[in-house]
Amino acid sequence: MGKTCRVSTLCVLCVILALVSIAIIVTLWTLALTDHGDVTAPWDSYRLPMDVIPEYYNITLWPRLSPDPNNGLYIFTGQSTVQFECVKETNLILIHSSQLSYTGQNNKHMATALIIKSTWLQPETQYLVINLKSKLRQGQKYQLYTEFTGELADDLSGFYRSEYEEDGLQKIVATSQMHPTYARKTFPCFDEPALKAIFHITLIHPPGTVALSNGMERGHWTKTKFEPTKKMSTYLLAIIVSDYTYISTTQKDPQIRIWARRKAIDLGQGNYALNVTGPILDFFQSYYNIAYPLTKSDQIALPDFYYGAMENWGLVTYRETNLLYDPETSSSRNKEKTATIIAHELAHMWFGNLVTLRWWNEVWLNEGFASYVAYLGADHAEPTWNVRDLIVLDEIHKVFPVDALTSSHPLSSNEDSIVLPNQISEQFDVISYSKGAAVLRMLSDFLSEPVFIQGLSTYLNHFGYSNTVGNDLWHHLQMAVKDNNGSLPHPVDRIMSPWVLQMGFPVVTINTAIGKVSQKHFLLDADSNVTVKSPYNYEWLIPIRWMRDGMVQKDIWWLMEKEGKAGTHDGFWVLANINVTGYYRVNYDLGNWERLFTQLNTDHKVIPVINRAQLVDDAFSLARAQLLSTSLALRTTSYLSKETEYMPWQSALNNLDYYYLMLDRTDVYQPMQDYIKKQVTPLFLYFKNMTSDWSSVPVQHTDQYNQENAIRMACRSGVPECNSLTTTWFNKWMEEPQQNMIHPNLRSVVYCSAIAAGDKAEWEFGWSQFKIASVANEANKLMFALACTNNTELLNRYLSYTLNSTIIRKQDATSVITAVASNRAGQKLAWDFVREHWEYMFTEYGVGSFSFASMITGVTARFSTPAELQELKEFVEAHSATGFGSATLAVDQALERTRMNIKWLQTNKQEILNWFNRPKRKHTET
């Protein structure tokens, strides 16, 4: 590169540089430079040179909560002083700055020979560059002072504006999202995670509003100062000005507060979060064996927020749907989501905030760890839910299909390959979160939980308030193994490296007839070509827990080569990967599969419930990879007419969803519907009886989930009693809008079923209720249900609403588009809409959010014809110049998935049709 952008207007910049020891100041007025020639200049690199290290920042920010009368923009102004130490002599200071304007000051005087030669903004690499005439001296400390202005935009990044209506009044919240690279959009800073510093924050704000930041506030009125933060990374800073109120616990160490809109707090929507936060914090203090590092724990619910939540140290921000819970309208699923997301964010207070990974190439260790222990924290707070087991469905089964693509990626990347902001944002994907959680759960299992916790505790104590790399954790875990006289086939780092440094996972094949066990890199497309070389040749060190004929074997068996020997088991069935503690799939010889089918059809409860879910999921995926017949995979669903547990049913439905996507526009659709109707009817009647004709709620947490499954699939497959039930409930609500008697657990499925069965009147009623919903979770249920209509005119209208953020919030727009695309009637409409409005959406939504990548995945999920593949290729080609930002990987995966879908449909359609059309009595044959 080597060139700055040309600046057509005068860029007046005031910078004061002070040598701390003798308090010297310098002022400079300058034009932005236009050309620097040198293609290897430091300001062309996206990584900071480590010439100076920050110690602390003094920052004052003043957000304006009403628009500027001259230009209609909302702005903020700020002043910042950063003190840093020079660790290597240099005449150049690079500090991150993005979308900030710098303002000049009069009456400043040059008081030393230490002169600033020139300054300019480097937009491409997002730097403010300060070029000095003489060098900073090693070991000396300096201060840099700047004054600046930024836009308080509604773009959901940096310091931004969120709007909501309460009691007929439009209200503004100034809030922030610094993660991963947006602190530089708020104030000039050394915006890399390893450059930790202490932050002294002051917020100027209007009377009647409250100001919040990471530290506890010191005084209020209209200028609020905060206690200094702990030493931390820039991405963890949070600043908020609002007229919110809060509820708090009586305990003072730490003080726990839940902040939200006044009406939400008055209606008790923050109570559950408040009640669950204390137990979760207590659990983590015990788990890490380290006291909570801060004096307070604030959590705040925001109307506009791209991410689910953000772990800002001491001031965690959430989408309203994830923090607020209303017992009158929120479901058990909403409640579980609140508990697990709070646990995820609070886990970061130690792992991620107290100890931070050095660079974004190891994001997985931070996010994967929090995703794993979130289930432990939520399980402690709600012990009757059995939430620990749900990690198998919600994380492991979710990530397997993505990690079985050749376009997957390793958990850890080379540090030099992740430098651009878009590359950093791409790291926050399902691989980092869900595979990370699965691999760490496996590690905890084979080490034993006490050893894992001991190593984790020494790691956090040793590296508190500093930065690490992944190998540091392996080292401390290895020390814990040694301290406990543990026995492993190899050191921890040797076992973990193949799981972390190469993409994918193995399928373990057990031949019980000849006593052979082997491993192979599992790919959904058996014909795909893996072009990425691996230093481990796509082999893993695999811990295997197993059972034989219902008896769990005590010891872990390790597969450490491509093939291994095991005993023969003729006449007995063998089941491996008990409770799916390992991150791999399992296949068997046909004789063993037949013995497992016999067990499922005679007494399925002998097989653990998690493994019943595993057998279904493994079989369907193995069939997609052409390692099993599709008919055999379908046979894993035959016993379901006798199954009442949630996990196996959900596993089956997740896999049958793929069949719906591929086959609901073909002649297989109706025979498949008939089969599912037959299998789900007993489950529907089971819950009808359990709930005394739908008048009560199942006691068990997962039974409540499976009741929802029973109604959803019974209605979807055409069980007359089900459709009559949901339509009656919805019609009663339409007749009395103030009296919604539909139980919160069932609202999502009832709303969708009734709107799908109805027409414009039902949709318009749902839309009117969505617009006036005062509880975010209720609005969310209606938002997704509105996409269930079969009326294409309404679906097109709904899609058009996503272009107007006053109708559909920006944070929700991509969810609406994806929801319409998931509707059989809406998929083509959504794809055409995305193509037509791509440039607008890329500009408005493309801020490195999950939503952008998931939209690409959602609108292409049904693609299964050569014509659709061609359309996708043309779309990619048309936008190759601008690229796809944080959705680049999602686009590659969409192309790969579409090719696989075409091949799968051509190969399997007739076999599936034949299986569903067999005489009904044969569906249960073993």
C-alpha cells in the first residue's frame, strides 16, 4: 500500500506529547499527508510495532443524546491522555484510530526540542501516525493527549446509539461494543489484546441519566468519574449513558446489579438474572479457586446489540432477549438461555479478562472454554435441569457438520494469518465456540475433572492480569497430571496438538467380528479433496470410553495410530464414545449395527440416553459420507414410536430437517410426511395424557422441550388433532388480544403453526402483537412465527421491512431473512431479496457480526440443484471485487455444501423414496 487517503479538507490535529519525567509538551497543526512512498512502512502493517507499551489511559467522553441541529447527526466528543513507556527507541508512534476527527487547540506552546515532524491518519490500517524529529528514549515514559469527535451512529460498534420507545417517548441509549477491534472507533488507543492498561474513565451526560463503565461510579450528577479499571485489554472497555434503572442484591462483595429499561425492571423482568448471577459467580469462584477480581458485577440489557452478549469486565452487555425473563410470557427455553449465557459471560471474568490470549488466532481457547463451562455454571444454578448433557446437542452435534467440510479450519491459526479486522471477526464462528467447547470437555474427561481444575487454577493464578498463548495452559495441565501421579499415553500438548492444529475430526470404526479399530478423517463428501496439508496427517490420539451389552467398561482405551487391535465381540453389542465425551463419530460392522437395532427395539433404555441420540446422529452423517446405507440410517428412527426422551428425538429431528430441506420440493415429501406422522403420533398422545389434555406443564425440563417437539412435528406432518388444537388456541387469542392463554413454552410452535395454517388475518394479528410486545422474548417468538406464513405476498412484505431499521431492528434483520429462507414457500424469495439488496445489506450489516455469515448460510441451506449452484457462483463472481468481509468463510462453505447437496440428492433420493414407501409393518423391522 504505502499511501494514505487523500484529504480534501484541512485536517486540524492537536497532539500534545509529554515526557513524563520533565513534563514537556508539544503542539502541532498539520495537514494530512497524501503520499509516503515506502511500501514497507510500519503504518502499512496491521499489527502494531512493540516500540511503546501503554500503562494507563485518562479518557473523558461526552455523548450527545440529541442530534446536532446543523447536520442531524448524533455525535460524541472526547479527550484522552495515554501514558506509555518506550521499550525500543523510535521516532514513530502508531496508535489505532478509526472514524474519529481530531480538533485543534489554541495557546499551546512548543517547550522543547522534542518536535513532532508530521501527523496523519492512515485509514486502511486504522492508525493515527505521529512522526517525530527526534527519537523517544528507551525506558522513558511519555504521555500523548488528543481531542476528538466521533459519530454516535446506530451501527452497533464502538460507541454507538440505541433507540427504544417507552410510554410513548423515544429514548436514546449511548452504549458500546469494543470487541474485537472497535475501541479505536471510540478513542485513539493501542487496540490489541496483549497491550493491557488501566483505564480512568469520566463520562459527561445529561441530567436525569445514569452513566456506567467497568469500574464502580464515584459521584453522579452530570459528570461521572469511575474507579480505575484493573489492567485489561481495550476490547473489554464499556461505556453507557441511559435513563435506565437497576435492581441489586444486598451483598456488597461484589455488588450485583441488573440494569434495563425502567418498565422492564418495574415488571420484574430482571429478577431471574439477578437471582441466578450470585450462584453462578459463587460457582466460578470455587471452580477457579480465585475470588471474583472486581468490586461490582453489572449486567445490562440493550435494545440494539449485534452479539448475544459481551463480557466487558464488570459491565456485561446483553441483548434484551438474553438477559430479561418474564415468567408470564417467557418459556423454559428462554430461561435456560438466560442462565447459560450469563454463565458464559461470567466465566470470561477470569478466563479471558483476568488472563487474556495474546492474539486473536487463539480465540477458540477463550470462547470454547466459556462455552464449555457455561453448562457447568448453569447446572450449578439450576441442578434439576440436567443442562450439562445438552452440550452434546447444542454444541457437539451442531459443529460436526461444519467441521466435516474441507472448508473448515483448525482451532488455532498461525498468528501472522489473522491480521485484518475481517479476519479477526471470522474467528468468532461455530468452530471456535462449539468445537472449542467439545475438545475442552474431552480434555477434562480424560484428565479427570479435579486434575483439569487444578491445572486451570494454577494457570490463572500464574498469568493474572497478563497474556498467554495456548501452550501455557497445556503446560499447567501437565504439571497437574504430574502432581496427581496421573497416567497419560503422551504429554498433554502432544495429545491436544492434533485436535487444535488441524481441522476436522475422526470417525472411529470398530469391527467387532475381527477385533480391529481404525480411524479416518471424517468428511461429509467422501469424494472431496483435502488440499490443506496437516503436520499430523489427519490422525489423532483418541480416548475411547465404551460399553459392552449394557456394561460400561472402566478404563479409557486409547487409539494412537491409524489402526489398533481390540477383542472380538461376536454375539454381543459394543457401543463406543459413552456420553459422547470424545469429539469423534463412531461406525461399526453391520453385525454390530444389527445387534444395536435389536436392543433399541426390545429395550432401548439399556443404552444411555445421550448415546441413543448419538446413534441417530452418527448414522445419518455416516450415510451422508457414504460409509453406511441411507436405509440403515433411517432405521435408527424406527424405534422412536416408543421413545419419549428429548435428546434422541431432537437428534432425529435435527437430521430429518436436512431431509426436509432437500426433499420437500420433490415426490418424496408426502411419503416422508406420512412416516413422520406415524412415528410422532404416540409422542403427541403421550404428552396429551401427561398434561391432562394440555392443561398442565410437564415437570421435567427436557420433557417441556419434547412436548414442544411433539406438537411441532404432529402439526407439521398433518395430525388433525394437532392442527385443530393450535388453531383453536390462536383464534381464542385473536378474539381476546389482552388474554393470551397459550403457555409460554408452546407459543413459538403454536404461533408458527397457526400462522402457517391461516392467511392474512392471522399474519396481520401476529404483526400487530409484535409491534406492541413489551417483552423482548415475546417479540422474538412472534418475529420468527411471522416467517411461517405460506402467503408469498406477506413474505415479500416482511422481507422489505428489514431494509427499514425503524420497523425491524438492524440486529434482527438477518434473522428475519434467514427465517423466511427456512420456510419452504420463502426460500427463493429470500435468495432473490438478498441478491437484489446485497450492496445495501453489506454496508448496513457487515460489521463483522455472526448474523452476516449466518444469513449466507441460511439463504443457501436448501440449495440442491445445478441451477442454484450456478446462481450462487454468479453471485460470488459479481461481488468478488468487494469481497464478503466476515462472511467469506460462510460463502466458501455454502459453495461446498451446495455441491454436496446436489450429489447427495442424485445418489439417495430413490433409495429414500423406496424406504418410506415400504409396507408400514416393515418400518420397524430390524
